Amino acid sequence: MSSCLQGEENFRRCCQSLLKMSDQLGDGWSWEPVQGSEEGYMRKTALRSVFINSTATRNGDSSEGAAADEPDVSGANDDCDREYEEDFMSGGSSHVLCYEYHILYSCSYMTPVLYFRASTLDGRSLSLDEVWSSAHPNFRLRLQHSPLTTITQQEHPLLGQPFFMLHPCRTEEFMRPVLQLGKGPQRQVNDVLTWLSVVGPLVGLDVSLKYSTLQPQLTEPEAAARPPSPS
């Protein structure tokens, strides 16, 4: 993986750059240090209005069973709208949820990992099946049937609390061609930002196109610095 995303030093350098851009855009990312440790993670919270089918599961029950047989979901807006209508008829409902996203570095996979958790406004945490159900149908099918990645529930490695995560086992496979296309003698690419723009939308975390207009040069002096903690 180090040949693709270039290891933890590059991760911290890219995080520092992403935090600067987030501050300019008011996008809400912060660096959270772990008390008594040099480790930390990037954090962002966001409210989302989502549709949850309480009877659906990620294995294809209820309305998802019919959708799972569709071979191609790219650009299938009509199919997605139809599935939402089917979900509504089968007992789903709309909810405003609070999402908390964390970006950590995995020493095992040598790549960033996106952890997240979601809860209702009254504080009830979503189950794994509800998280699968709340994903947009277009992305839900890709998560289930493509080798890109998958949603699992694990203990947060720094906080020791239950979180959902996008499993990083295939990160190098899908990021290598993306990063190679972005590299060039006249272009500096923030690897973490590029990775986040690919995986974030799968779980409702959209990355603003404005980042592409702000992306600064990643200089060597910054490479040795750790992301700053909030003041």
C-alpha cells in the first residue's frame, strides 16, 4: 500500500492540507488528538435527511430483493426514484440523522479508513441494517455487489466505542488507477482528499467541488508536521 498512498507520513501531510482547505470553506473538519498519545483523527459531524426502510436488510429482503437483481446501476436515477417509492409503500419513513465521520490511518492496511456512526435527533443509534437501508439505492447496490468496499461494524481503534466503517481491504485496488490519473509534473494531488471523494458519498459524506479550486501545493516542510489540534 505504501507505493499507492505513500504511508502514514503522507497521510498526515494530506490531513494538514485538507484541514486548511476545510477552514477556508467552512466545511467543518477538525483534528482530534487522543489524550496522552501522539495519535489523532480527523472528525466532522453533519445532519442528513434520509429515508429508512425499517423492514429492509442488506441481504436483500423487502424492496431491496428486487433491486439487487439489476445488473447496472450507473446513472439509474429512475430506478433509484422507483425504489424509494417502493420503500415508502413497504413501511419506510424519512428521518433527520446526525452523522459523525472520522478519518483514521490504518497501520495494517497502510491507508486511510473512514469510520462513522449515525443517530436520530433523540440520541438513538442506528443499527447496521438501518445504516444499509439509509444508503442511497444507487450506492447501496454497489456496496453489496462490487469489490469497492463494504460497511461493517467494529470498535473504534482509538476510542474503544462501536462505529461503522468502510472496510479498507480493497483500497489500494480501486485507488491506484485514480491516483495515477491525477499525478503529473504540473499537478499536486492530495491523496486523502481524492480517496475521500471516492468513498465519502457511499455513506452520505459529499465532498464539495470547491476543494479542487483551493488545493494547495503539498510542500516537504509540511510533510514532517502533524495535523494541528483545534485551538
